[in-house]
Amino acid sequence: MPDIGALLSPASVAVVGASPNTHILRGRIMNVLGCHPYKGNVYPVSRSHDEVMGLKAYRSVSDLPEVVDLAVLIIPSAFVPDTLEECGAMGVKAAQIITSGFAEEVGGEGQEQQRRIREIAAKYDMAVCGPNSEGFANMALDFCPTFSPAVDDPKTPLLPAFRQDGRIGVVAQSGGMGFAFYDRGRPRQLPFSYVVTTGNEACLEGFQLVEHMLEEDGTDVITMFIEDIKTPELFPVVAEKALRAGKPIIVTKVGHSQAGQRAAASHTAALAGSYAAYNAMFARYGVIEGRDIEEIVDIAAGFSYWRGRLPKGKRVGIITGSGGAGGWMADTASAAGLSVPTLDDATRAAIDAHLPSYGTSQNPVDGTAQAIRSVGYANLSKMVAASDEVDSIIAISSARNASRYEAEFDAMAQVAQETEKPIFFNSYTMPKPEGFEIIGRAGYPLFTNMRNCAHVIACLADYRAFRERFLKAPEISTTSDRPDAAAGLLQTGEGNLTEYQAKGVLKAYGVAIPDEALAVEAESAVQAAAAIGGPIALKVQSPDIVHKTEAGAVMLGLEGADAVRYGFETVMAKARAYRDTARIDGVLVQPMAPAGREIILGISRDEAFGPMLMVGLGGVYVEVMRDVVFAPVPVRAYEAEAMLERLQGIALLRGVRGEAPADIGALVDLMVIVSRIADDWRDEIAEIDLNPVLVHSEGQGLSVVDALIVKSEGD
């Protein structure tokens, strides 16, 4: 296993390509290294200089007086593989490759050079980060092998003096974005453990570095900038490890475009995109997505301060000296999914004793400027926190002038240590640096954006609830007894399974399917219709005609022998006219389904993460609004319920305008079964499409109106 510790926490380092010229990157790296009191040995390696920034320079890695832990390579790309080979042969454990011009470039030469890097790293079991990287920073070690201007100020310590816990680790494929997280967070007195930019990830990948941070136990919160995940099987392992440890991962994933998506046989696959699978995997493991840098830093700040005391719910108490700001925050909190309940009588009475007549204690608590000065945020927060009606508190203030917080610093610090309900400060004016420092030193995160402040609280509450549910849930079984009937259908024939065959698979797994019959001639269709009774539907069954309606090979609401006989002949004729070479198994005779809420349910295969379950509201909701949700299979019942909760149109299933609620329990059961089928037959099934599924009123079950199973190529 590569020694990632030697990469991130080396006792010695060689900078290969070092220069005294600070106007070029090779010189900037040496300059940034010298800005901070790193205690390890630094060896410049240069063919042009005998000395670099007061340090003796060496002609090659082989000339160094000791075998270093880490080599930082910033030399022309053509020389990188041979230099890396030299490092490996000397026993260097790790390398950070800053140089660009590899796989990110157009043409085959860069690809070949990057392949050689991978081979050399594997040969010597080296921990190699990059190429095309901006380097990294280890804040505890005061070690910054990077050219980033975010860490080039020798007057600014890398860590705030008063924060040694709640450290934030940054892993980013983009160098600029990685150090941007730090650059936004450090002025707010946030503590960081690492900033690591991974570039092309020729060898080490982002989640390998995250795993190291988790195991090292010096990082409590992870932020990530992701372009892609090169080893998808690594993601669930690391993400679950982080979730079980209570160390949240906050990400932004760029590249949501569905451009280049393959043509799909099923509606389910057509609705899937590159981002849908990532979103599903994030949801499965409680990974939090941020919309921009500021939001990610704000979420990380909330966890950094209150990771051990997350809100137990979404009820928030608001304290303010400005009635306008309090009302605005109440609206913002509600929009973020928080509730702002009226405080209980006992709490209000305690607060009212300190308020002027024009203040209010109902929530938001408008203490007015007078009460804020006389009582203080600490005492008001303590009184609100005593209420059983709230789970967290927002203290709205103007942090422009820090003197108010200096005056009650000790009381504020004591409340922060003793409270079980997290308290968040939000300033409606732009704080000066000392405002961030004093409030942070007292033990509170300070926000300048109302929306983000409310969103952070919702994220923290959701994460706590999700994690508790995850830890209590039974393990997902990875083995299943595959029904013989399903095996017989899936292991015979070629290409697509017809609706009749697909429903046979569903029946083998316990899905209730109404009596249906496959008729090969008109009279058998008439007999089947008579046995079923009532109006019936006729559908051609052909593995070569996926979309029967498009072919006109469907007839609905037929009653009586003559109508059925005519319908059979019409459906067959339409099918032959649509595709005269099509294999036709017969015509499916089935009862008309009762009315219900229309749902689309299915499976598509993501190239990276495998089979994905999709559920969405049918009709216009899927065609226009694309109101669908994905999850990796298999899916447990509570996860299926959570998928439905994420639908924009979930209210339609719960019942609106006097309608009875739909049978959500039956839908959840079907989702679990379909996910099991996909998991059991992940090598044999490419797509499943149940469209539509009609979900009837609560207690009445559902009807699978149409079904399609697309077999994987070669099966």
C-alpha cells in the first residue's frame, strides 16, 4: 500500500526543478515553503543553480544527502517519468507532481506519459499525487508544497490559535478550487487540516486521500471538489466509513450535463444521466452537496463547531436586536424547511422579564437593542435553549463592532460549552476580522448570509437524522435465492423480454399480477377475455417491438367476443405493418386496470456505479418536469420511502383536494422487489421499465400496467 502519510506528512522533501525566481511557479513553490516554519529538511534540486533561497541545491535526487520521504516534481513533463523512476529506485516513498501536460492535453503523448507514471508508482509502491496539481498544504505541519497565493502570507498562521479541533480537510481535483475553500474559510477563523489538490489523479484518487484523513483522526469534516470518480467501487467504502465515524463529506460535483447520453430502450434509462448516479450515491451515504464555495464553507463551519451536538430536529429559536432582521430570518428559515414555533409560556415569561414593552418573546425573540445590551446574547440564548420547543438557536446581530461580544465573552463561551442545542450567529452587517475571531473563540460559527445560515441548520439536522437511521438499519443482504421461474425467463431467449415474460419475473418475486393470458390466435383471445371478464386490453408481445403504443399494437377497453376477435386481428396487423420482420409471440389479454396515481418505476445501469433504481411520477411530471429520483440497488424499505419524499410531487401521493392517499406502502414494497431483481441479476439485466404503475388508494395496492426487461448484451 502506498504510504500516504509520507506524502502528506513528510520528514523531508526534495523540490525537483526548484528556482530562486519567484515570478515563475518553480520559484513560487520554494517561496511558499519558506513562508511557514516547516521543521523538516528541504532540498532544492536544480541543474541551473547551486543555491536556491539560501539552501544548497543538488543536481539530482541521487545526489541528496538522505533519502527523502517526498519529492515535489515541477519539471517539464517529458522528464517526469524518468525522474520519478529515479526517485523510486532511491527509495523515495511519495511524489507530488505539479507539472501539467499529461492526459489533460489533446493527443496521445500526454496519455502515454501519464500511463508511465502509473506504472512507475505501482512498481515502487509510491504514493503519487497529480500530475497537473497545485500541490497541497498540511496545516498542522506548517508544510505547503504549492504555489497557491492562498497560503503565501508568512504573517498569517495556517491555523487559528484558538481552534485545534473541528478541522476541515479539503480534497479537490481542481487546484484553484481546493485552495479557494481554504481562502474563504481561514479569514473566518476556521481550522483546516489539509488542502490536497489531486489534478489528473493518475495514481492516488480523491477518496483514497479522504480515507487516509479519516483513519489518521486529525480531520473531522471533509470538503471535496469532484469532477469524476475513477474507481467507483472505492466511493461507497469510504463514504460509509465517514458516515459511521460521524465525519460528514460535503461535495460539489461538476459536470451535470447529459450530453452524449446513449439512446436507451426504456424510459428509465433515457431519464438517467451522468449526474443522476452521483446524486443517488450521495443520497445513499449521506454525502451533502453544496451549490457554491460559500455554501460549502458555511456547511463545513456548522459541522466544525457543532459536530458533536447536532440539532435533534428542525425547530429553531431566533434572537435578534432588529425586528426587521428577525422577521426576514424567520421567512428564510421557513423556506429552508425549518420551523419557527411560538415559545412556551414559561420561556416567554422568563424572557419578558428582561424586555421593554415594545419587545416580543414569541419567536423570533426581538430583544431590541436595549435588551441585547443589558441582558446579552449569552443570557437570551440560554433562556431560549431551555425551551422544549426549539432544537437550535440563531442569534442575529451586527458583528461590525466586536466590543459587545468582548464584554460578554466569558458568558458566551460558557453557554457554548454547556448547551446541548447548537447556536449560530448571523450578522446582517459585514463583520470585521475581530468579529469572526471573538465569536469563533467563544465557540460559535458566524454567518453573513441568512439563507446559508438556515440551510446549514437544516443540513446538520438532516445529517443527524440520516445517520441515526443508517446506523440502526439492518445490513443489506448481498445474497439472494433467485427464483427458478425468473431464471427460466431470464436465461432463455435473446434481447428484450416481452411484457408477459417481464411480468412473469415480477410474479416469481412475489409481485401480484392480475390474471393475464397470452393468445396466439383470435379464438384463444376470446376465451381468455371471457374468463377474465369485464373490459380487457390487448397488446402485441414481441421482443422486437419495445414500444407497443408507438406501433399502434394496443387496443383498450374491449368487451364481447366480436370486439376481442376484431381487436386481436387489428393488433397483429398493426404489429406486422410496423415491423414485418418482428418475432411475434402472440397477444397479451389482460383486464383493464382501475384508476390510480401514475408512477414510472425502473432500473437503468450506470457505467460507474451499476444498476440504479428510478422512481417518478408518471405522465406530464416525468415527460416535462423530469420529477424522478435514483438510488443504487439494492434498496431497503426506509430508503425507498426517502426516495419518494424527494419527489417534488409527493403531495399527489399523500392525497390532495379531498383525494384519499395512495397506497405508498405497496409502492415501497414494489420498489424494494424491483431493486432486488436488479441486484440478483445485475450481470443479466440492463434495464427494467414499469410504466405506468397505477397506485390505488391506501390499502388497495397497485397495478403494473406495462413492463419491459432489457437483457444485457451477450446474455
